[in-house]
Amino acid sequence: MADEVLFEFLHMEIVSHIYKEQQSGKAELDNKDRAVCVSVLEGMGFRVGQGIIERLTRDTPSFKDELDIMKFICKDFWTKVFRRQIDNLRTNHQGTYVLQDNKFTLLTQLSNGKQYLDQAPRYLAFSCGVVRGALSNLGMESVVTAEVSIMPSCKYQRKRRSTSSTQTQSSPLLIYVMCQTIDVFRCGFLFGLGGNTVYRWVIKIATVSVSIPSLKKEKCNALI
Amino acid sequence: MFGDSIRKCLAGLQGTQTWRVGIAVIAKENYPLYIRSVASQSELKFHYTVHTSLDVVEEKISAVGKSLGDQRELYLGLLYPTEDYKVYGYVTNSKVKFVIVVDSSNTSLRDNEIRSMFRKLHNSFTDVMCNPFHNPGDPIQSKAFDGIVSGMMVQTG
């Protein structure tokens, strides 16, 4: 049946197109360029994953917990997308999962051992994105990475996404607001307002500044 | 954008009987992706009804999570009846919520009709998600989805 290999061929073309585009005009790809290519591929996979999971979970009952979701990914999802099941799922029960596929569909045509091992990561970026997109739509924000030691077997690792990166964004806002409150104090006393009124203003501004960073955090999680 | 669809609704619904008061699609972060109500109702009241029903939806979702071994359905059933409306809810696996509000005076609408409406909504929502021109998280602007919703709103009995 031709339909099975259609996607494999298309995927190979996508990867080589992205790398060729990045290389246009340059002699060699440096690390930064390679990172750009990988993130473009991963981003494409992410959007595809979001759409696919919507279609695949249309008729399934809702999931009990994270482990249930990962089991779904290993069995039904992997079967529908890559035509086989995950061979081994390991977890530390704290949000990290390792999925092992001993005969990954997109790597079988490359080699059977260690040949072309250094080229393998570019062919895994899209699938990492697909898994990340699927998990994100199911409510599990993740960081998905893949590693290959011997082709065509590969391991996907999913870690819980930490929200610490978004917290640093809130501090500039907080500092700005605190500066404004100091001005309010000064103005208040200038205009002869009672200390009580100024105090209430300051509390209001402080509560607004506390709630705004949390809003930003939620928005970041929603967009990414 | 919602105003346009309401005006179109007005033009199309002169003289036809409508049972459905409105349909809403809410994203997993609890902001609306799509709200459509029948012209004769005040739009603000409809928005408010949908907003308050979200609490009941969250309650049902967390209650379902605690019951073990049950066949966990996507259809949530009647969320709560008010004196004017009955509100039905449905949540997908991607935590997108559908809310349908119908007239209380209409007693002929059976449970499985509401279920089939939700299935149709879910199917066309899946199509919208797979549309490459739609960004997940953006308000739904697909004309096909509009068409399905209008079809459901003007149906009688």
C-alpha cells in the first residue's frame, strides 16, 4: 500500500528542505542554524500533534490521570501515527516518562546500526513536536526530547515543563509598579491627603501587581 | 465579530421558530472561542449564563475524576435548570467545553437529541482544529462551523 510510505517520504523531504533553506548562501551550518532547523521542525510537529489528538480522542472516554494519558499515547496514538506500539514505558511517577520504540518507523530506512547516527536527530524533531503537541492539548505541558543509540531504536523522554522561566518575567513589572507606588505616596502627601487614603491606594496597586504576573503566566502556558 | 454573526442570525431567523437559545464553545483556559445566541435573547444575559455554567462544569469534571472504574463520558448532561433555560454541557478530552442553552418551555427535546447535537458540534470542532489556517486558542472563524451552528439553532423540535 502506497499510503504508508507517503508520509515517510514527505517527512524526509520536509527535513531536507528546511536544512537546505537554512543553508542557502552559507558554506556550513553552525550550531545556531541547526538549532533553528530543529525548532522549526518541532514547531510543525507541535501543531500537527494538537490537531491529531483532537481527532483521535474524539470518541475515547476522558482520561483518569497522567499515566492513563501516557498509556494512550503508547498504544492507540503510536499505533495510529507510527503503525506500531511503544515497546517499553518507564516512569519515575514524578512527571518523567521514557518511551522506547525499538523499530521507529521514520528511522528504519536510514540504517540498522550505528551508520548515520549523527544525522538521526533531525529525523526525530518532528515526532518530538507531535508528541509534545498531543500532550499539550491533553493538558500535560511537557518538554519532549529524543535520543538514539542504535538505529532504528529510539527513546523519547517527556519531562514536566517547569514554570520557573515565566516567573522572571513578572519581576520587572513588579519593580515598575513599586516605583509608581512610591510616587503615589509622595503625591498623596503633597496634596495633603490623609495617610489612610494613600495607604489604601498602595494596597490596591500592590494587589493588582500580584495578580498581573499570574495572569501573564497563565497566558504564556496557554500560548506555548 | 460576534455582532456580525448575530445580525446574520437576525436576518435569517425572521418568522422561524427556534428552540435553542444559544451555543458556546469555551477553551480549556476558560475563555470563549465561539458564542452564538438567538437574537431575541439579550446577548449579555446569555454570556452570563454560560459563564456561570462553567463552575458547574468544573465541578462535574473533578467529580468524574474521583469516581474510579466508571465509564467516563464526555457528555455532562443537564448542568442546571433555571426558570427560563436549561443548560447542557459537554467536555472534550482536550478540555474544550461545549455549552448549549435551550428554552425551558420546550419539553420535547430529548436527552439523545442533545447528545447528537453535541456530537455534531464535536465533529465540526475537530475539523476546525485540523484546519491549518486556524491557530488553536484563537476564536473560531470557520464558516463551515458557523453553518453547522446556524443549522442547529433554527431546527424545530
